Amino acid sequence: MRMKLGNNLPWILLGSLLLAGCQNGNSPPSANEGKNSTNSTSPSSPAEQTLPLDQDQREFLFQVEHHGLVLGKHGFSRIAKTVSQADAGGLRQLLAADFIGHIIFWDQRTIRAMTGRIEAATGLEWVQALCRARDISEYMLYGYFVRSNPGFSGQHRLTTDKLCVSYWDADALDQPALERMLRSADENYVAFSAASFSGTPVPLIRSVLSRFAEPKKRVA
């Protein structure tokens, strides 16, 4: 015989829920009991709900927020303006100078003065001081030292000219990649340099360079 549920369906569902709550002879918890159990595990005071920061942490967060606001006001806004105006000269003035390159000749007297300044500032021998610095560029160090000393900056010449094809990435170059780089080089380039950590085989570099090198004929 087929039973018609009809209007009895809600009562059947309610009865099922009551039976499930009363299993093992226990009645379902009341709403008040649920609230009491929840309140018993919550912190007893607002002070316990906070995690106070020590002074160093508060100072760090303040400095991060402060310098972020300063950079946004005086840095990013000026950069956005120069980019929107396609002002290459203005953008160049906003960015830090980059003294990294190859085939750069350093002055011996300037180097002695620079290493002496490092030792005076650190109280260490210059080799020891530089070895303690994890991230450092000798190009940037020399360039900024020269630029900040009028006596030495007048004896050096700033230039954007490049004479060397440089490869700084970590992936090893194969023969086709090397050949593409050399073909794209300006005719004034006279050298090639690849980062040692790329693992590009030296024999491969020599082989490709030997095919691209053409002796220039000079008329006496």
C-alpha cells in the first residue's frame, strides 16, 4: 500500500529530528545551554581578545606605513607624471644611477681612496668589510664613490655607451642563443660576457666567438 505524505511531511521531518537529538537517552541541548557553553569558552574580558605589540614591532609598522605614504606622495606620483608625459629626461633624473657594465677602467688612485673610506667607516680592513656584505656590487660602490667626490668625479666620464654583449641570466646559453645575441650586437661592441652561474660552457663561447670574429685589415 502506498502512503500519501501530503501535509504530514513536515511532521515526519520534525519527528525525525527529535529522535536524532534524543539518541542515547539524551535530549537535544536547549538554546540557552548552547549560549552558555559558547560563552564559557570565550575570553572573559576585552583585554584578553587583543594581542599587544611590543615597542619594536609598533615602530616597525609605523615606519613601513610612513615611508609608504612618503614614497606614494613624492615618488610614485612624480614617476606617473613623467611616464604620462613621455618625459625620458625627467624619468632618468628620478631613478638611481646605474654604474654596472663591462670593460670599465678604474683609476688606481681612486680605488685606494675608496678602500680607505670603507676602512674608516667600518673599522675593518676593506676586504673583510666587503666580505661581510651579502649583496654588494663593486660597480655601484665605485660609481657612487666617484660621483660623491668632486675631486674624483672630474677625472671620470659618465657614458651610456656599451662595448660588451652581456648575459646576466641563470639559464645556460646554447649555440643558437649565443649566435642570436652576437648578431644583435652593435658593430662597436668588442667583447662578450656571461655570468659564471649560468653554466654556459666556455668552449662553446669560444667556438661561437671565433666564427663571429673577423680580423680587421689595416692599411699602413
